[in-house]
Amino acid sequence: MLSEKLLNEFNVQVKHEFFSANFYLAMASYCKHEDLDGFANFFLVQAEEERFHAMKFFNFINELGGRARITAYDEPKNDFVSLEEVFTEALKHEEFVTERINYLMSIAVEEKNYACISFLNWFVDEQVEEISMFTGLLNKLKRIGENGHAIYMLDAELAQRTFVPPAE
Ligand SMILES: [Fe+2]
């Protein structure tokens, strides 16, 4: 069972996760336009992960007898001037999502809703990975600077990323 508060906040999270997917699509499009196909691939995969997150909340809400609601999403930022800006925005966004997950967890703990705590634990771990990944890439980009050869190498590396639905 979901309290009304948790149901509402979980639905807000569905919206945030779908927004995240759109935000990363906008970043993929910027990279593609800059002929950075590997970076574009990286963000396309990231967008798929976010849709997977949204559907995890969607399914969980419905499993617990609530009803997931689909709403409009804000328009994400579409214009960027550099890869460093893209990754700075991405990291900032993941920090926001981490705060959201922690907030949801704090409600679940307060309400002693153990099913929600167990469900949210997966997202707590996932956010540690997301923050670590984006921090690492942003640091690499800062070190690389305008070095075209190094950007080419990183682009080739990111072209290898594929979406693998995480095991439950
Ligand atoms: Fe997410």
C-alpha cells in the first residue's frame, strides 16, 4: 500500500525520470550535431536508462494498487556551447535526482513503508553510480580541454556503450 503522500511523490518522480530521458535526448542531439557520435550514443543510452527508471516507478505504483499518472514535462535545455557545459548540466541534474530519491526514502522511512524502502534502495545505489560516472567524465573533459585527439579517443570509447536493462 502507498499512502497518498508517497503515491503523489512517486508520481512526481515518474515525471522527473521521463524529464531526465528528454534532457539526455537533447544532449544526444547536441553531440550528434557536433559530429560527436560516441558522445551522442552515450546520451541515447542514458535516455533509455531514464525511461527504464520511469517505468520502474510506473510499474511499482501500479503493483501497489496506486495509479501512475502521466503528465506533461518541462522543456529541457536544448542549447549548449561545449561538452564541458553538457556534462556540468548532466551532473547537476543527477545531483537533483539524488536529492529527490533521498527525499522519497525519508518519507518511506518515516512511514515505515518497508516495501518502498526496499524498492528505493535500488535507486539509492543507482544514483551513486550515476554521480560517479558523470563526475569521472566531467573531470576527464576538464583535463582534456581542447585536445582534439583526446576528445576523439573518448568519443570512440563512449561509442561502445550499450543499454543493458539492469537485473531486478
Ligand atoms: Fe534516473
